[in-house]
Amino acid sequence: MSGGATVYSTWPGREGAEAAAEIVVKEGLAACANLLGPATSIYRWKGELHRDAETVALFKTDQARAAALVGRLKELHPHDCPCLVAWNWSAGFAPYLDWVAAQTAPPPPT
């Protein structure tokens, strides 16, 4: 295993976050997703201050699949400039790391 990665994202609604999570887990890009919230996000966008309720999503994947996962989430996300941030991890409970790697392994060639 190359190591794992977490992709952090925020979504304007829980339904969209759940739908995206189901898609990327079914496609094998993420081993699992945790949906947290509602969370309050305070940010400046196009010169204006915003305060919005959002759902936080944490997607676990293999480092080798993180870029593909970010790309797929961008396709699924309703925002033009969504929060999609990945960070790598190389240490953790070995059986869990092995499970993440197995769940996100590309399918064998046919």
C-alpha cells in the first residue's frame, strides 16, 4: 500500500453529500465517507461575507487514488469552486489501512 489519504470537503446539503459518498464508494474511489454536520461555514466569496450551514464530508482512500477521487467529487459537487482538500497519512492501525487499500484497489485487468 502506498499509504492512505483523507479528502475533506463541504457540501451545501446533506442529500448531495450522501449521494456523492454513495457514488464514490460504489466506484471504489473511496473506502468510506463520514458525513458530519450541520456545520457553520463563515467565509468571504466575491467580496462578500457569507455564513452557511454545510455538511462536512471526510472521504478515506489510498494515496494513489486521491487525485482521481478529488476529480470525481468536483464533477459531483454543485459549487464552481468546492472545498476539496486531500492530505496523506502513512501511519495508523494496519488492518484498517489494509482495508482502505483493498476497498480502493483498481479492478484487475480483464
